[in-house]
Amino acid sequence: MRLNLHHSLLIIGLFVCLLSMGQSLDIEKEKNLIVESRIEFLLDNNESGEADYTTLFEQLEFYYRKPINLNKTSYEELQTLGLINDILINNLLTHIKQNGNLFTAEELQTVEGFDAETIRLILPFVTVNSNLDSPNVSFREIINDGDNQLFMRYTRILEEQEGFSDISYQELEDNMNARYLGSRDRIYTRYKFTYSNNVSAGFTAEKDPGEEFFKGTQKEGFDFYSGHLYLQNFGEVKELALGDFQAQFGQGLTFWSGLAFGKTADLQTIKRSARGLRPYTSVQEDRFMRGGGITLRKGNFELTAFYSRNKVDANVTDTIDDQETLVFSSLGESGFHRTPNELKNKNRITRTYFGGHLTYKKRNLNIGITAARSELEGDFRPTSRIYNQFSQLGNENTNVGIDYNYIYKNFNFFGEVSQSIDGGMAMTNGVLVYLDPKLSLAVQQRKFDRDFKAFESNAIGESTANSNEEGIFMGINAKPFKTINISAYFDRFIFPWLRFQADGPSTGFSYLAQVTFSPNKKLSMYGRIRTRERGASFRAENENLDRVVNEKQQAYRYNISYKINKSWDIDSRVEFSRYQQGDQPKEFGYLVYQDVSYKSLSSPFSFSLRYALFDTDSYDSRIYAYENSVLYAFAIPAYNGRGTRFYLSTKYHISRGIDLWVRYAQTYYTDRNVIGSSKDQINGNTKSEVIAQLRFKF
């Protein structure tokens, strides 16, 4: 891996040029920066750009269009923002109760703990006014004042992939799975109706590349359909979810469907803020429930009950009982149905979830009990491995847990204890300490037994599965000066039993340190170091058995953002990676990119573009980076190998209620003549993608 003179001069020139530019961000750009930073928080832990993050971030998009009125908000509503911790929420609500309604947003400076940075963070999503909504809303008012949005999106990779190439009839006769059945197009349609934060209804449909569309195996059109109806705050009915939905309780140990943040530079993400029932609007086909749920409230008590039953993909290996009972080894996660083999596993097994959550809730104290059960029809015989012999799920699984959240002055204590009925126990406990607007601390402890069976669990931890792990997390956030913010954490973890890709007990640690410098509204920059070390299996050429060695990953990043004027922004980043397994040679990687964006209130046209250079020794030293795309689409490619990448994402406001996005991206490799493998293989060194999206608002 080499960073040659040309690239060095380019980097130096970019940063010297940028230091003379800048001006304040407008409120929409501020919103976009916040969403971008949250997405990169997810990448710090998941290390994958494959997930659909729509459900996580559409709430911020909604509050940007319909800001929260701080004079009539609730504890739960402010929690859904995910931008300020429970201590600050409690301080704000107490301030309003004691001093009356706010008159302007500037009054937030008088609320304990609200500094300039905190206020800047929430301003795109909140407002202050004295007009309180009527407690009784008519059906006619909902229909007349509601928002309707319709999205239509088209995506296509321009180069021909092996799975779409022409083959002879004889080749297809010999191998029915030799090519994809459908076209290269990805087609996405979404309609959503919303009224305030009380009503949401809509549907989502998607066809993946390679899937048929209104013909053959997909005569009904799209391969995936999703729909929902969601009501909130109608009398004693706090929430009602019908159709496709998600359910999240406590700290995520007993039951939590969907994605969540992990360990990040923002310490408050170490605590889960459960949202109860939520409508599902993404197209990830394995992360939702289908059925219904309701939350009723009476005084300080809330009771939630949910039920889900839907068909899911499964790898069927056999049949018994005269072909009536299916034997399957795993559940499908990809959602692809492009070949006869993939279609054979589509919707083969019925999965049922049901359970409930009872909570006693006051502003400074929540105590909840969760019970959830999973049932799979058929005969589930997962592939047995030594590492998962204790945590292996069966056809029926039940977990019960107790969670708590308590605020005492500037301390926020939280945690959950959960028990698998036919397995082990798991627990997590933590505290957020807000000592001063300039200093906050976080500590989290966790212990997950190796036989805890986490069928829908997503608590904070090092491993993706909440089992076979012990750990302690410590973090600090300090603002020693008005212009400097320091965030850091250290996490020590132990795996008492074997785990995936580690054929023996192992230990490890991770840490992150980030320093942000914002001398004015024109300029913001940060530098950070992130390191993770843990055990991993390795076998040398002259060895017959795997041994556990130390696997070390490091990343160093410098990011700088400027405003040229009210319309133009530029953003630059340099990131280096280092990877080593045991005593093997170190592998390195780098990524450098330049972003330019334009948006003016006087122009219907806006755009953002990036030019990136990257060079990594292998996939292990890859680097992820978020890219701007069309609304509700997320582009997070893995930069690996050697080459360049360019994208241009544009938006044009055609007329009132009609917006058009067009995005073109291309990766050019200098170290290969083949991209991808199998049926996704491109015979060449260039991969290009185009996306077009229309939105109608009425």
C-alpha cells in the first residue's frame, strides 16, 4: 500500500484551500449532518453498509418537517429524537413546569445542562409556540390536514453481471440456477400518510435485481410488500400498530426487533431508549413482525401486548410425517428470490412471536416486565457447532425480563435482567452521569450466559449475539473549552466460551478517542482513533489445528467541514486503517475524499458530489464511509482494493409537491479486471450505478 506524491499533494492542497472558507450552516444542512453522523455511529459497530436504516432515521425526517412543540411535548416524544439524554429531558420538562411555557428557543439556554452545542443539535427538529393542539381530533381534520407522500425509485448497475448475461438453452437446461430469472432493475415504491405524530398509514413494495416483475414467479408484481397502520395517543390507547411493525422494550435483552446504536463517540447511545411499538417502513425482509400490537395506559401504568405470525424464508433440508413437516437448518436473511434455488426457500416456515410489556412509569422512574415467546413451525435442526451448542435456538423459545430506568439529580441509572426459560440468564446495568455541561461520564456492565437464548435481542455488547460475553464499558465526554469537545471510551470484554471464528475462550478490548474543534460556525473538524483487539482463529500452512490469536484493527480519521457561503459546503476526510492477525504481516489501507455540495433557497436545484482515492491491502483493511443519496436510500460502500470512486447526487424541485432525485456513482479499480464473484461478477474494472427517485407530496 503506497500513498504517492501526487496523492499527498492533493490532500495538502485540499486542506490548505479549505482553511480560508466557511459560513454558518442552514437548518436543513444541519439536519443532514446530524443524520449522517448517526449513520456513521452504526458503522462503528456493525461494520456493514448492507442494512436498511429507514426506520431508524425517518423519525428525524418527520420531526424536521413537523417540529416538536416544546411547550406541549412529552418525555417519550423527546426520547424518540435520540439526540439528548434523559437527564436533559427531565430538566427541560421540570423547567417548563416551574416557570411556564417557553416564548423563544433562545430560552433553552436557561435550562440546566443545555449548552450551545446541545441547542444546536435539536434546533432543526423543535419549535416553540403557544398554540396547543385541540385534545379532540376529528376524522375529517385528520384527513384534511394529513400529509401524503408517494416515492418511486429506480436503481440499476450499468455494467453487465454474470447472472444477467445471455446463455444458451442447453446451459440453462443443465443448470437452472445459472442466471437470474428477472431483470437488472431494482424498483421501489412507497406511500405514507401521516397526521402529526398521531397517525401513520402506508405501504412499501420492492423488487430486487434479478427478481421477476409481474411475470413468471412474481405475477403479483413486487417480490416484497409491507403495509402498516399506526395510531398514537388516542385516549387510553397510547399506541396501536397493525400490519408490519417492530417492538422494542427495556435495554434490548428480552425483546428488541430491528436495529439499534452500539458503542459510539456519543455516550448516550450506551443506553437503549425503547420506543415500544413502531410501524415498519423498511424493505429489509427479516427485521419486522406482521400482526398487531396495542399499548394501553391508565395512570402511571402502561400495558403492551403484541402478536405476529408470518411466513419466512428457510433452508429446508428434508420432510417427515408424509411430507407434512418440513425440516430446516436455518432461516433466510437476504430476502433475495432470483433463482429457482432461492425461490424454493421462500416463505417456507411460519414464525410466530407473541408477548407483552407491563411498565410503571413516572418522569424519573420506569420499571417494566417483558415476556416474549418465539415459535417456529416445522422441525428446526440448526447446524450444530461447538461454539453454539449452549445458545442454540429451538422451535420454541421464551424469555422473561425486568428493566428499570431511574433519574436521581444528575445520575441516570438503567438496566435489564433477562432469563431464558430453558436456558441461562443475561443482565446489563449502567449509569450516565451528567456532572456539568462540560463533563459527563458513562459506565455499563454486562454479563450474558453462554446458554442465554436471544431470539430477538439487541442489547449493547461486543458480539452481535447477546450470549457468552462479559464486559465493562467506561466513557467520558468533556468540553474543556467552548470550541473543543473530547469524547472517549474504553470497553473490556471476555468470551468465556467459544464463539464464531474463535475456537477457544478469548478476551479483548476496544477504545475510541475523538477530539472535535469548532472555532466558529464556519469551520468544524475532528480527529479520532478507534482500536479493537480480540481473539480469532488462525491456522498456519504447516499446522493441522486452529489456534486463537490476537486480531487487531485500527482506524485513524481526520475530517474537516467548511462553509464557503450560504449555498456551498465542502467536506474532506483522510482515514487510515491497519489490520493484523497474530504474527502475520500488517495490512494497511487509506481513504481520502473531497465532498462539494450546493443548496440555495433561491434555486430549485441542489447537488452533492464526491471524489475519493482509496488503497487497501485486503478486505480486512477496508474502510466504510457514508455517501449522500436520494431520500430514504442509504449508500455506505466498503472501500477496498485500489482505485477511485466518484458520485454525483442531485435534487430538483420540479413544482410544489414534486421532487426529483438522480444519483450516479462509479468505482474504478486499478488492481483488478474482475469485480465481484459468481452471478454478481462484472468482467471489467468499473462498476457504475444510477438511481432516480420521484416524490409526490399532497
